[in-house]
Amino acid sequence: MDSIRLALFAAALLLIGCRSGHPSDDSLQSRFFGHEASFKKVVQMANEDPKIVRIDPFTIPENVISQKRWEDYRDLFRELGLQYGIGRLGSEDGVLIPISARGLLGDRGTTKGFAYSMQDLEPAVESLNDQAKLPCSGVKHCIVYRQLKRHWYI
């Protein structure tokens, strides 16, 4: 069940069709580098809690983390403006950090945010700003990345 939730969460959160309304790559890059230490802290915490597949600001994962730990996550979510929380990206070390969601998640929606992974993520492009230039334009369930720095992607 967790692997199904993980797959659905990953597909929904990083479908980067980039319809208008998402923040630009430049604005996300500025946001990341302006708060890099806090983004790293979120990833560190998630990797210290390997049983967590997804955590949001509204619901504590029962029997997985303490109330205090959940409040620590929530403090970071508030500081970073993470209204969608975080989720696992495939491997245990991968973390998704959605920033913007448009439309209906799944078939008709897109999300743009950050991804952390010790493994290289593909396909990687120079820009996510122009949907028509993405390698999977018009393809359903497409995930595309732009590398910010080693292990970090938009």
C-alpha cells in the first residue's frame, strides 16, 4: 500500500508540465539558495525518519513519529512556506518538496517544486519554464527535472 501511495504521490507532485501560474525556475532557485540550510534540514529529518512516505502540515503520521518531531517538521514547513509538506522520491534517500500545484493532481494537474536525490534524476533540462520545450510535452504523467546543484533539482 505504501509503495502505491508513494508512486501516486511522486507522479502527482512532480508532474512538471509547467502551465502558467507556477513560479519561474529563477524564483525557485532564489528561494532555494536563500533558505538552503532549512531545505537541507527537512531532507535530513526525512532521512532520519525512513518509515515516512509523506508528511503534510495537517496530519501527524500515526505511530511513526512523535508529536514533538511532527511539530519540528511543521516549524520548518512554515519557515519555508511548504503548504503541501514533503514526500518520498522512490529511493529511501529521495525527498520531494512541492511548492506550487495547479489544476487537479493526477491527469490534469501539474506541480513544481524541489527534489533531493543521491541518484541522478532524468530527464534533466535547462529550463522548466516553457512547457512546449519539455521533452515530454503532451505526454501524460511526465516528470522532468532541472538540476540546481549536486543532488538538488527543481
